[in-house]
Amino acid sequence: MDTLAEPDTTPAPTRLDRRVAALIGVLAVAAALAAGHLVAGVVGPNASPFLAVGNSAIDLTPSWLKDFAVRTFGSHDKQVLLGGMALTLLLVAIAAGLLSRASPRPGQAVAAVFGVLGIAAVANRPDLDTVAVLAPLASLVAGVLVFAWLHRAAAHRLSTSDGSDAGAGRREFLRTSSGVVAGVAITGGLGQFLAGRVDVEGSRASVGPLRPATPAPAIPASADFSALGTPGFLTENSQFYRVDTAIVVPRVRAETWTLRLHGMVGRELSFSYADIRNRPLVERTITMTCVSNEVGGPYISTANFTGVPLRDLVMAANPDPKADQLYSTSVDGWTTGTPLEAILDPERGALLAIGMNGEPLPVEHGFPARLVVPGLYGYVSATKWVTDLEVTTFGSKEFYWQERGWADKAPIKTQSRIDVPGGFAKVPAGEVVIAGIAWAQHVGIDRVEVRVDGGPWQDAELATEVNKQTWRQWKTAFTLQAGSHRAEVRATDRDGHTQTDVRVPPIPDGATGWHSALFTVE
Ligand SMILES: Nc1nc2c(c(=O)[nH]1)N[C@H]1C(S)=C(S)[C@@H](COP(=O)(O)O)O[C@H]1N2
Ligand SMILES: [Mo]
């Protein structure tokens, strides 16, 4: 540019370069998040503003959208949410920077609004103390200050760039912004370190093996057709489906865990982990199912759960006969309500579980302790990281998914799934094996029928029943010509109820309809 065209008295340009402005926005937001993350490391990992906003988003997500997310992204739904949030935040940070080329005020205002959003999100978390708002507060302050600081450094660079010392101005901005980057890395890293300092794996390891006084009967080899491609009868812990609202899995040491039992009871009780562990432990083989499971879906798994009968604990508290709900709360504030009748039914065998397939519960499946109630979908029964049990009535208290439009009572519906042939498989002509699973926990499966291309129903062979609280495998075979075919399955439970072909979605109390598999015979 021809500097001679401009008189020397021209004031320094007052608008920052676009790239610099955008960079300031991004760095300030990063500094804000890192500062909040550091404080959250001390006051509680879920207070980290990014996670708190994510958690609130999960809690506020309408059921249909949540259902869509689980259906579309499966267990990656949380990563998709966090990724979407990160992208949004990045764009907002860039926009805030670009709005602030002349003055830092607009960007600071954006940082303040975000801070307030974080404070609201944290203040509304049921699992966080009031001090937890210090984390988003730290973010707010860091965002506003760092924005101003970087802006001043960049503006200073501008005011010197036409003068004698352009290089010095650029160097100062570079120094300041590199300082912010280093600060973000150190602060965020330290926060991450502090958040992970609860040594939950160490606690799990020190629990050692759990030896049930009453082990579950051995699973007979005839209980599954896994050689044909159906699932193994017991699901390995690492393969067990996982559904929960936790972005950060709660880290609770067995040594500090307590369970309170109160409400409409004659006597309040409180248990430590040792109290539970030192009772005679029982082991039960149970199939868990998620209400969000679509027809043919994957959210069903079976394990040997070790724990104490929930009935014994509740009976020891002398429950009021007028109570009908056991309301349970996890350390992260998730709640559910289970019919007391189901908990007290000795035949159903509900557990306060501390072990899964011979190990202490994996952290993501509820360590130190969770509930498992056969025959009820997980959202009305299976509280992980459970810490509070209240004997109450359905009339007086609503739980997490009930508040979001799902049914208050949700027994598992009789269902079946084709696992072999897999969807769109190509199989050789001749005898075609069709096999899968069926379940009607707490009732039992009596019959499974399969048909191909709308032909007559054919009875499948049932595997040995392990107990009424587990899935039952089945297999059959058809002689089929080359071409594409469609197999359908329907189960009948021990109450004589045959699955309806009427398709309903998972909301509000579980999907129905026949599963079908399309495959090609070559
Ligand atoms: N604390 C807590 N417990 C929870 C949930 C949750 O979101 N938070 N989800 C429930 C649901 S919907 C199901 S299906 C089961 C799943 O248990 P799993 O992840 O061990 O398979 O846990 C239940 N327990
Ligand atoms: Mo679920």
C-alpha cells in the first residue's frame, strides 16, 4: 500500500485482521473451557462446562430425538452429541471473534452468555453440589479476561504495525497467544488428571473375586446354538450392551459407597459395600433388555449377576403395605421407579448386584452396585451406581424417563430375533439353517415359529431352558431354492401369548412386531 497517500496523522487502523479476530475467539473459548475443566477436576468432573451442557442437552432432548439418536448412532450417540457441540462451539467462537474486530465487547458478551449457560447447566444437575458452579464461573471469568487480553495484544500489534516496530507488535501477539495455548494445555490437562484421580479401577481390583454362597447352576452346552452363529449364552462383560445418560461414567470407590434405604419404612437402613459383600451372596443368570431395542435390535444381553436379594434388604426395613414403588437414585442423579411387588416377589429374584460374570461390576455397568430386576426393561429397574432406595408410591414420585413421556410400568414384551442368516447374507442352496433368540423374561418361552416367504409357520427346535429370566435360543431349517428369501419369526410365551405382528415403536413401553431377515440363496 502506498503509505504516502495517507497522511501521517491517520489514526491506527482499528479493525483487527479477520484471521486474527477469529483466532482470538477460538483461543478465548478454549481458555474458558480449560479453566472450567480444571476447577471441575476438583469440584466434580460433571461440572466441566462442556460436559454439563452436554448432560443438560441429553436430559432436555425430547424422547423422539433421543430415540432417533440411539437408533441411528447406537452407542455412539454421546460422541455424536459431543462432536456436534464442539463444532457448534467452534463456529460460535469464530463468529464471536469476527464480531469483535473493532472492540472486544461483543466477544466478551458472547463469552459471558456461554458462562451463564454453563452455570445454569451445572446448577440444574441433580448430582452436583452448589460449589460446582465455580467451574462454569471460572470459565466465564477466563473467557472474558482472555478475550480482552488477546484483543489488547492484537490491537497493540495493529497500532505498531504501521510504525517503526511492526515486528515487535507481531511478536507480542504471538507471545500472548502461544502463552494462552500453553495455558489451555496445562490447565485442561491438570483438570483431566484431577478428574481421574478417583482410582476406581484400583478399588475394583481390591474387591477381589466374589464367591457367591449360592452360585448359579452351570449353563448346559445345549442352551445355545452359538456354533451356528447365535450369541453365546452368557454375554462377555465387554460385549454386554450399554445404555445410560452418563457422558462421564461415575467413578465411585467401593470404600466410600453407601446405600440408603428409607421412605415408607418402619426402620431406615444404610449399607456400606462391606455390609453387602459380607452377606451370603447369590448368583443368578439374567437376561437384561432395553426398552429402546428395536425389533431385531442389539440391546439385549445375558450375564451371571452376583449380589444380595433386593427383597431381603427391603423387607429388613419393614416397608409400609401402602407403598407400591421402590424409587432408586444413582450417584449421577438418574432415577427410576420399580413396582415394589416385583422387588418383593421371591420367585423373580431381583438383585442388588455387585458382580457380573465372576468379576466386580465393570465401572460402566454400575460399579460398585446396581439393581437388576428380571422381567422389567432396564429404564424401570436397573439403576447403575445406585446409592439411594426410597420406598414410596407411584402417585407421589416420578422418575427420569417417566418425566420424558415413557411408561411408568414396563414389563419386557415377549420378542424374538433372527441371528442366522445375518441380514442380506448369501447362503448356499439346500438346507438353510435359521436360528436366533427369543425372550419373555419372568414368563418363559414355550414356542418359536418361523416361516419363509409368507409360507406356513414351522416350529423351531428350542434350546435347553436355563431359567425363565433368560433368553432362549432356537433353530430350524428350510430347503430353499436359489433366489432371495425372507424369514420371519414369532415367539409364544408360557402365558400362551403369541407375539403380535403389529409394529409399534419403542416409545412408550417397548417395540412389538415380528423380526424378519432378508437373505439370498445361491
Ligand atoms: N444410573 C443409571 N442407571 C441406568 C441407566 C442410566 O441412564 N443411568 N439406564 C438404564 C437403562 S435404560 C438400561 S437399559 C440399563 C442398561 O444397563 P447396562 O448398560 O449395564 O446394560 O441400565 C439402566 N440403568
Ligand atoms: Mo434402557
